Amino acid sequence: MVLPVKTSKNTLCGKLYLMFLALILFLPTGDSSAEKIYKYVDENGVPHFSNICPDTDRPVEIRQVRVDGVERRIQVDNTGTKSDPVLSVFNEYGGPIEVQFELLEAENITTDPQLPARVVIPTMSTQEAVKIWPIHEYEGWSYQYSYRYCFGDPKTKHRPQKPYRPPFQHGTSFRISQAFNGTYSHKGPQNKYAIDIAMPEGTPVCAARDGVVMDIANDFFGGGTDKKEYKRRANYIRILHEDGTMAIYVHLKLETICVGIGKKVYEGEVIAESGNTGFSSGPHLHFAVQRNAGMQLVSVPFKIKDANGQPVTPVKNMLLEVY
């Protein structure tokens, strides 16, 4: 997924360079999302369309439609001037992010810090990241930069104080259909230590550990085994834990997430409903614990509570129970 970003700067005596570049994101979100379109016909027979539910007594037709683009919660702007640019990052996620800046082209400029460089931006904050100025003040200068980012702080260590709670309600039980190193889809660093829990669509999903909601995707619909079509179209919740690791709950049902970004959630609290969105062969919940390993998300092994509250390593076909 890419975004066009202006990286144009000029000098007091040089030319103005307008350049665009591709922004590379470490996001698990997709390239299409869903929203509702509302239609009604007024008393004069004129049809009206809106993406906001209209205030009318007339019958309203609701259609679920796909639209391009997903909400991104990071912005990089020049908060300095054209002659003294300062690249600042605004982080709207409910947790820290690591951002890496690189120079693609440079003519008569220097930077502080020297690029490439990485900086960690705290949650819901704006921070100066890179200062740029000409080496020779009265000569023309230009530059082109790129940036990418990763969820979390790379200094994070996985230190759970107790095993994770199965992510569903008391009095229910579900079976693990794919566990660590699953051969079907649990490949690569992000998913190596993930588990899939088979459960019907609409099953309440609960937080497996206390934390803060860092990011959500709530508007995708549809799922299937066409990886190209569905890999990046799953609804999810990312929850930041006290030790800096993050739990990811994936394949959630359309528009069932009931917690917002920045909200504190507690172990056992209902956060959404399970679904079958994205790259999925059937209704289930994909769950993993991840950390930032330096501009790369990696999953980490974890213990989960059995029916007696004892820590166990999740394995395929294990029946998880909460009583």
C-alpha cells in the first residue's frame, strides 16, 4: 500500500523541486475498506445519497460498498520553513511507533541526525525528527526522502506476568485449529507464533491481557482463500501491553469492534465479535503476540491458560476453555 508524499524543498537562491515518493508502511491493513451509502427518495421523487444516515421519515435504503483507501494514523510534515526545513512526525496511534527516514537524493544538504536514521514517536504526539539545511548557504540545494514505520518500541521485551487468557467469554470452549509454526498460513516472523481458534461468526471476542487499544480496522467485509484478493482485508484490533508487546486479534466481523483507539481494556473484556474477513478458509479468530524487532514485527511464543488456569503451550486441536 502506498501514499504520495510531497518532499519538495528549496533554498533562498535555488530552484523549487517538486517531487513525490512512495510511502512504505508496515501495516496489516488492506487496500479497500467498506462503508455504508444511504439512499432515500423525498416527497418530490428526488433521490438523495449520503454516507451519513439521513434524518428523514422516508424509507431509507442502506448499501454496503467498498471504497479505496484505509485510515492511516501517521503524518510527516515540515514544521520548519522552506529555507530551514524540519521534518516532524505526528503519531495518532494508541502506542509508540518507530519511524525510519532515508535520503533518496541529496544535493548540497546535510541532516541532523545523519540519514538513514530511526526515531521512536510516543503515542498521540508530535515530535521533531529530522533537521535539514544546506552545506553551502548560497548555492542551490535539493533533496528527496522516504520514510517507513513499524508499530511498537524496539526496546520492548516480552515479560507477561501470567499466562494469556483464552480470548472468549466464560462458559465457552473452542478448539485451536492452527498453532505455532502452522503450515497453512503461520509462516514468516509476524505469524510464526500465532494461533487460530475455530469459532462461529458473531462469537464475542475478549481481551487476553490488559492493555490499550493501539489500532483497529473495522470496515472490511468478505473473506476467502484467494490470498491476493483477501490477504490485506481483515478486520483487527491491536492492543498494546504494559511491557510494550502487542496482541493482534484478526478476522473480526464487520463493524463489531466496540473499543476505540486509546481506550484501556482489561483481561476478559469483550472487544469485538469473531468473523471471517480477509484471508480465511472459515470462521475463526487469529491471535498473536508481537513486538518490534527493529523496523520489523515479529511474533513471540506465549503460554495460555488451560481450564484450571495453568500455563500451557498452545498446540493444534487443543480445546481451550474458560470457566
